[in-house]
Amino acid sequence: MDNIIYYAPVIVVVLMFLIHERIVVTPEQLEKKHREIIKEVENRFATIDSCEDLKGQITDMKDKIDKIYDCLILK
């Protein structure tokens, strides 16, 4: 018990430094930052579903162009 009382001021100073420099975060702060990161990623990058849809549309366009090309060559 004497050791805890002896080192109590040092422990308080270290804890205050960690809190002041935001080295230790609260769950609320972590959740807020997580949501900010998710929003930023959604704005910057395409999702897998949208990429797959785009690939399907390109394939459909390629098929239609091939059909038009075949019609033009046969006539």
C-alpha cells in the first residue's frame, strides 16, 4: 500500500499526459472515427457490387456491338 501512495503522483501525471495527448481514446471517440473512415471510403472507392454491375453492362454492350457488326458484314 505504501508503494501505491508513494507512486500515486507519478501515476496521476502519466495518466493525465496520456489523456491530454489523446493516446488513450474512449469507445465513443473510436466509434466516431470509425464512422468517419467508413464514409470516406464509401465516397472514394467503388463497391464490389457496382464493379460487377459495370462488368455485366460492358459485356452486354460488347455482345450488342458484335451483333451489329455481324449484321453489317452479312449484308
